[in-house]
Amino acid sequence: LTVDKFITAGYGRAVDFTKLSLKWPVQDQDPSILTRFGTPTILKMNTSGGVYTHESFDITRSSTAISDEVVSPVNGVAIVMKEEGENSNYSTSVAIFDESSHIIVSLLHVKPSSFLNESSFKRVSKGQVIGSLSLVESMPDPILQEIYKHTHMTLIDVNNKQLVNPSHYMADYVDTVAPTIEDIFLFDEFGMKHSNLANGE
């Protein structure tokens, strides 16, 4: 839906990755990454376990003492998007078309600033405040809701409708923590977790 809205508005242009330079979307000199691009993520659905590959950056503040304001990572035009059937700030995103690289930057879990809406594109500048981090509503503890506030930043190649790894385009991003394997699970073609192979082993 995000891509279609931009293409319909005439923003389906060839991407130039050499012109893509991102600013961190939070007001923090030392932001943290909760989940990296490409991380296998287990999703609990009732008593079954599903899995998906995380294809975004979950970016948070290093401290709750820091402002929860969200800023635009690029210069371009922005519009508010909501997940189908949802109306909470946690399921709301601000999507921005970068006028230089022609990439779409989508920032999910954001309460948009009042000048942004779902019906029209608004011009925004790199570093301009475009909203604030929303509370993590699925957490019952108000303290944890505040601590784990984050924005789910996704980069979208409009023409090819592909997701792009943000780490390649954030000049000051450094990852010094190697992934660790805590357990190994088996999943079927529907992403459901199983303890045995099809042959019973």
C-alpha cells in the first residue's frame, strides 16, 4: 500500500543509491538498534510459534531522559500511513519519499506531527521533527512501554518494490556485536514451529 500510494502520486522513479544519506530518526547522539535487518524473529500466535525475517531497523533512544521526538532522515515529501483495520499510534507510520535518492523511508510506531495527514503529501526537511515515538502498547508495564519506544525504519526501492538494508546508508552506524545462536527451531512452509521432522525424527 505504501509503494502504490507513492507510485500513484508520480513518485515511482529510478533509485540512485549513491545519493542516499540517512540521518538517525531519533534525537540522540548515541541511538540504539533493538533489532537489525535480516534478524530471524519468532512471532507468538496463540500457542503456535511463527517466524519471519526482520527487514527493517528498530531504532530506539539510549535513555528515556532523551526526547522521544522523531525527525525526518531525508529531504522530501511525507504522508501518514495506517495499517489496515488499525487506528493506534503504534500501528501508524510516516512514509517519506527522498527527493535525492528516490527511496521511500517508512517510520512505523510514530505519532505524527499535526501538520501531517493521510490525504496529502507534505514537504519535510532532513532533521525536521515529524512526530514522536509511540508507546509499545503490547507491554502491560508502563515503564517498559516507555523504555522500549522505538521506530521501525524500513527502506523501500519504489520501482523494484524491494526492501533495502539501512545499515549500508548510515555513515556512522557501527555494529560490533556478533550474532549469537541460542537455540535451533524447525519451521514448516507456513512458518509454524515444530519439534520433529516430517519423518518423525
